[in-house]
Amino acid sequence: MPPLTSEIINGNIDKAVSSKVYDDFIVKLLNELTSNPNFDPNIEFDPSKHIIFNSETDFDKYKVTTLSDISIEHDEAISNCAFTPAFPLFSEEAIDIMRYELFQEKVFKQYGRAANLTRFKGLDVQIGGYTHLTPFTAKALTHEKTMEVLNKYAGLELQVMMPFELGSINFGIKPYERVEDEKKNKEIYLAKNAKAFDKDADFVRGWHHDSNSFSFILMMSDTKDMIGGETALKTGNGEILKIDNYEKGWASLVQAHCINHIALKPYCSVERITSVTSYRAKDLLHMDPTVITTIKPSIFPRTIYNTFYPEWMDYRLDVMGEKIAWLRRKVAQDRENHRDFNQIEMINYLEDLTTYIRGSWREFEAVDEGHIEQPPLRRYIRNWAHNDRDLSSAIYNFEYEK
Ligand SMILES: [Fe+2]
């Protein structure tokens, strides 16, 4: 594991997007938008116009697949939803305004970092923690109408993991000449994409589980000519399924913490821009298996150390605070109701809280450096308020077997 270097603490500024790269690649994309006389970047987000998902018919048309459907049983699943197919969510106008906001110099230069996890030869940039500069994007992604769709698919109410992980961007762009060349050899790339699961195959992001429970993937590029560029995942039987047919403005929701998945390399298209938002359960008493293994600053240069960690602690301390307040109320109520103080029950809750507290620092780079031994991952109680098993007579199985 990489140590906690001064580059990481200073926000990986050495991997920031240079003026030349911005001028050569991004200004062109920005000009394409602004040269359209009908384009107006000052339009406010309006769900009745910008959300194109039809709640009456589209849940049936784009049916969710459950974890049971794909033979996955996972101790850390927060619901039975596995993934949705790609479904139409935002209008072309909405995505164009999001693209306009994203392509601003400030966003790219302050928050864009060269990606180091891809084999997508061209320009690869990841951007996180920028949505305070992009009001339309932030509103679209967090609007109650958007959340209604995602919550219904997920089977429980979701909450953005933390502001930094709202709409983080995977941006890939290739030279036009290379794309023209790929288009001439379309058959080769179709065959290559069919074999995209070989371990030597090119990918945007290799096989992994996400740190957070649910990931929401939004396609922000035109995919008319694109071959590949999909998310593929492995079922419990080892079978590989693809979430394909993404179009610009289409999205999917995946419980990516529990499912091994890969983002395939796109061919025959100049750009692939996706926005990924991380979710956890909104109910703070619900199990929260979120880790930072795949997104911490030493792994992802776009994760800015001094923004990310204070936000991470805000969120973890919120959950701890809610759990302590709930436990305090329970102790008071039991006393009022003349119920015997139950030591076993108290051990269960306090051990679960200890696991959560340890889970809040077990992936820190300081642990990777060996300053303190990394505690093992352990199982969580499913929900403190609505637990499906009796915690008052036996010690919960806190051991975690992988
Ligand atoms: Fe992922």
C-alpha cells in the first residue's frame, strides 16, 4: 500500500489538469455546447421537464434484478436490490447543462486529477468534490423526484454517502484520428468487446467491489457510435452479465458493494463521461458497511485529502451520535418501564458501535503504514431499531468470514 506522502496530503496537486490539456481538450467540448444558439446554461433544474423517467410505466419496463435472482448472498447487503438495467432519467437539455457546468475551467483545474487506474489510452481525468461549483448538477442529482426513483429501485431510502462523493466524474477522451481508425475496424472492436472479460482486456476500471453500498451511474456522453463502455458484473454462479444500452442521460443503480464489477473500455467514440454517486442507507440506525478502500486519497488521486477526510468524519460521527442518542433513549425507557438492565443486549449494541468506530479508521493510510494494527472486518447488526433477531439473550455473531 502506498504510504501517506506529502503529495497525498497536499491534494495530489502534481496530477492536476494543466492549462494546455484544458485548452486542447476541454475548451473544444465547451465551445460545441455554447455554439448552439438554443443552448441556455442559465436554465434552472425543473423535474417536470428534465426528468424523463415515467414512474407509471418505467419501473416495469426497466425491471430491477435482485440479489437472489443472481444467486448472491452477502452479509453486507443493505437491501435485496442487485442492479437495474440502464433506464432513461435525464433529458438531453439537462445533461448538456451538466456538461457545461463540468467543463468550466475552475472545476477541471481545481478538482480534476489524472486517473491512475485505467488502461484507456488517451486523456483520463477523474473529478470529485466539485458539485458546490455546479448548482444545476447538484440539484438534479439530489432532487426529491430523482431520489424517489432511486429509493424505489433500491428498496430503501438512500442518502448520498458524503458531499465529496456526489456526481464524481470519470472522464475519458481520445484523439479524433484514433477514433476514425477504430471506426474503420469496427469488426475488430466488436470482437474485442465480446472478449472484454479476459484478464488482459482493456478496461476503464478493473474488477472490484465499491466501498459504498449503492452506486448510481449516469451516462453523460452520446453513445450512438460507442462499442463497449458498459458496466459488467459477476453473478454468484460466476456468470457475467452486462448492463448495456446506456444512452446519454440514462442511468443505472447497482449495489456495487456486494457485486464484483468492471467498467469496460469504450471503442469508436471520442469521449466517455460518466457521473457516479455513492449512497448509503438514509436511516442512521441501519447497517452501514461503507469503507474507503477503493476511494481513499492514496488510491484515487481525485480524492482531496483535506476535503475528503473531514467530510468522512462528519458523516461517521453523525451515525455514531445517532446510535448513542438512540441507546441513551432505550436505557431511559427500559428504566421507566422497570425492565431489568440487560447486559447481553448492551454488549451487542456496544460491540456493534465499536465495530463501526473501528471501521471509521481501519482503511486510513496511517494504518497501511503500520502505525497501528488493522482490526478485522466484522459483521454488523442489521438495524438497531428494527432488528430481525433477538439481541437480548445471545451474543450476536460479530465475526466476519470472507
Ligand atoms: Fe465500481
